[in-house]
Amino acid sequence: MATAPPADQALLDEAVTLARMAGDFTLSYFRSSELIVEAKRDGTPVTEADRGAERLLRAELARRHPGDGIYGEEEGETEGNTGQRWIIDPVDGTQAFTHGVPLYVNLLAVEDEYGIAAGVINIPALAETVWAGRGLGCFCNGVQAHVSSQAELSASYVCSSGYDYWDEEPLLRLRRSGLRMRTWGDGYGYALVATGRVEAMVDPVAAVYDLAPMPVIVGEAGGRFTDFRGRNDLAGGNGLATNGDIHEAVLAVLTGR
């Protein structure tokens, strides 16, 4: 395969603008006493903020990039014909959102023939945005971001969205590894890795739209993203992002190797 070219800076800038638009929309519902929380077929929560933010992004993308594919959590796949696809998670961390916790995020990624070209993690309630483009670096609110240089497991922090849905064996191995476990999770946990505030984020169960921005964001910040088999695969059903230095060690803990 040919070497992947750098992403288009204008496309990355546009992705940041769109993610922030979605964030502003969701803020109008955040901590609202009138917010209605419904359950999807899989039992996970959904609100009009989720649905409305995705509709907003789809409408903007149809206007700005007609012919591009779109894949979103709430409305599924819209096929395109340009070779470019946008992947949307309008509210990642709906549990946090519905409980008034300001760590929910809006996720947006752009995929081309080489993989993920650009990704954005927008944290609207904290007025913080982390973004990256392939070959363009990773930034947090315009300041270049880098992963932590911590290489010792016993001094490293690992995040997850929660621990109730883990299988017991990998959870116990993680607990006994010496890693410092926290639950600053969902997309926010990946933003923390990319900006050097924690060393690892683990998602034992995750969909493509939960993970799409992470390979380029974490990679451009100097870290590493894989599934639990060590592959850069968004469809692997799980995800691990680290500063790179502890990646193989954390994989070994998770898999029992």
C-alpha cells in the first residue's frame, strides 16, 4: 500500500468546526430539567441531544460534502460515492450527560482510502477540543499535545468508562498490575491520553463510532491505539490507547499473556 499522505488542513479545520457545532447543540440540553431520557433496544440511554446533534451534523455534511458517506450511532450508515466517510458519535458518554457530569464528548472522524485522516474529541461542557490530522500533529485548543513519557506501570494511570461490564479475569489482572485505575472514561479518557494527563484508556466493549477518532489523535500525539489483539482495527470490538511506552505491558495484562 502507498504511504498515506497528510490530511487536508482545511478538512481538519472543518471537522473541528462541525464537532463544536454539535457540542453547542448538546449544551442546550445539558443539565436541563426537561431532558427526557429514553432507552434504546440494547438498553443504553438516548436523548434528543444525541439524535438532534447527529441530525445537525448529517445536514451540514450533506450541504458541505454531498456524496460523502456518513456513519453515525443513531441513524446508521448512509453510503457515499466519493471515497470519503464521516463517522459520528453525537454524544459519547450519554450516561455522564444524563447525570449532569461534564465529561461527555462529541466525536467526529473523517475516513479515506488510507484510514482515519482526521479526528476530533470535543468536550463542550469543559470548553476543550482535542483534534488531529494525519501527518499534521495533535492539538488541544490550538496547543500541540503530546502523550506522557511515563514508562513505569506502577506510576501510570489507566482509565475506563466503568468496570461493571468487564470480565472478571482481565479486571483482576489490571487491578493487580500496579496500574492506578480511574474512571475518567468514554472519549474523554482518550483525550487525557493524547494530552499526557493519563497513560492509558481501556474500552473492553466499543463500537466503531466510539473509537473512530482515536487512531489519528493518539498516534499524532506520539502514542499508540490498538484493539486487544494489538491491531489498529476499529471493528475489533474493544480499544486500548496508551502513551506507547506501556502499550505492550498493558496488552499483556489485559490478555493474560
